[in-house]
Amino acid sequence: MMRTKQVKGKGIIVVGSLLGLLGLAVLVAGCQSSAKDHDFSAALNGYFNTHQDCLWSNPVKFPETVNPQNDDQIKEFNALADAGLLDRVSAPKARRAKATAKAGEFKLSDIGHLDWTADIARSGYGNFCYGHAQVNSIQSYSRIKGGSQPQYKVTFRESVPLTAWAQTPPVQKAFPKVAAANSKQTATATVEKSNNGWQVTNVSPAGTNPQQRS
């Protein structure tokens, strides 16, 4: 409410409008911030919908024969077999005490074929993708100077809702990044205004190599 003071012989002098104007400015700024938060979240989620998080940085091929001395690969493939994504074709005797008798040849199981993301460039190659990121909140943003269109550097919190097999203990133990992906992490992105709305031009995910998002 505008406050006034009656001064004899001087008419009415406005003395109390500054507080009201300040409140209005804060309200407008808050609405603009909320609108940008919504726009940036929508743009990022649209980007993530087409960029999945996958187990390996490069596509792999099955059937695959594992060297019994490659403990890390044995652990990964055994975990995927325990989750039902791979079948053990053969299990030759391990050449090292640390390598298990489950080392050998692995192929995609019937369930694995359903979850397999094939590489369109190379026949037989592909990856297991366990989900895609979703924005939990926009933390901050700043305008990037230059450019013909408005650009912002956006800092946000994300997490990856995991597919069922990625939630199994053997898979999370063999692939620590899968377990970490389900927790909220901070990441950054460049978002640019275009004729088609806000577009994501660059993302630096937390704890994940960008090339692993296919």
C-alpha cells in the first residue's frame, strides 16, 4: 500500500512507495529466474533423453572370449552373466589363482539381446546402457559473453534412474560408476537460445566421460 503524508499548503507528498517498488522488483526477478530454471531443465532433459549412459566407453562385441588373466573383464562379464544379460558358453581352467573358473567365452543371453544397444556403424558391436540422466535442480547459471544468440553456462544437479539389472549388487560392484550414477551429482552445460527454443550444445557430466553417453 502506498503511504502518504498530508503537508499543509504543499499538497500530498509521496513518502512510502520505495518499499513497494522494491518488493515488486524482487517478485519480477524471481519469476524470471523460475522461468529460466524451467527452460534450462526442459532443454537438458530433452538432451538426456537421447543420450544414454552406458557401461563401456567404446562398443564391444559378443561372443567374446575373455583372457583368464584379465581379472577386471572377468569380473564385469561374470556380473553381467549373474544379472542375466550374458550366457557363459565355456569356462576353461583359469591360468591364475585370482581368475575364476567362470572365465571363458560369453555371449548375449535372450534377455541381453533385449537390453543390448547395437552400434549402427559396426555389425555385432554394441553396449549395455543403464539409463539416462535427469535434472534434479538448477543450481546456477551465468550469461556467456559474445555470440549471435544468448548463451548460458548452467550448473545443475543430476541423477540417473537405473534400469533393473543395473541395480543388482554384482553389477554395481563390478561397475562402480553405475552405483554412483544413481546419486545426485553436479554437472555443467552450455545452453543456447535458438529459433527452436533452448538447445544444449555441450555437457560435462559429473563422474562420467561424455563419450559414454551415446
